[in-house]
Amino acid sequence: MSTIIIEVKAVKPADFHLLKDVLNNYVSVQKTLSEIMTNPRRYMKDLSIATELWYDFNTKTARQSIPAKSNLKLSLHKALILLDALNEFRRQASTIDGEISRCNRFATAIDEQIPTATQLISYK
């Protein structure tokens, strides 16, 4: 069985910084939930994947020469976590309108490529 890849095109360096902020926010929400809820392992999986994805983005932005635009390829589980993180970030009132529209663009690009349950079961 091959891995399902979700691709987002034309990601700018500023977008990677926004995605790092989105994931940082999501990690803190998941960490808080894991500390106060009765079943902390439920949140630890998402926390782990979000942290790994943040480090992936940090590696891309820490380079001396960052491409003006690049394509972002995510495995299905990372795409789902990023989508959850984007939705959580958009719900917060303190975000700037430009950030919300960029979050909407990424969420739509990811959501359009997520397979349905039936497609996922029959995927080979």
C-alpha cells in the first residue's frame, strides 16, 4: 500500500512562518488538553504529529536561501493534523484578517484532497 500524499502548491516563506505559528498554537492547545483531561493519550498523538510537522517547517525556514515559492507535500496524517490546526487557529478572534484568508486557502487546498472513508478503504 502506498502513502497518500496531499500537496499544497505555491507556498511562500511567509506562509511557512504562519504555518509554524498555527502549529505552535495547536501544540499548546493539545498540551493543555492532555494535562487536564482524564485520557491524556488521546491528545498525545496529535501533539506528537504537530510537533514533528513544526520541526519540518522550521527546517525549511531556517535555511539561508529559501525559495520564493515551493510545493508542500504532506502525508495524510500530517495533512489532517495541519487541517485541525488551521481550523483551531481560525477560530481565535485575535488573528489578523490576512492570516485568516491565508489559513482558509491552505485549509481549502488540503480539504479538497482528503479522500473519503470509502476511497481510503479502497486505496491501494
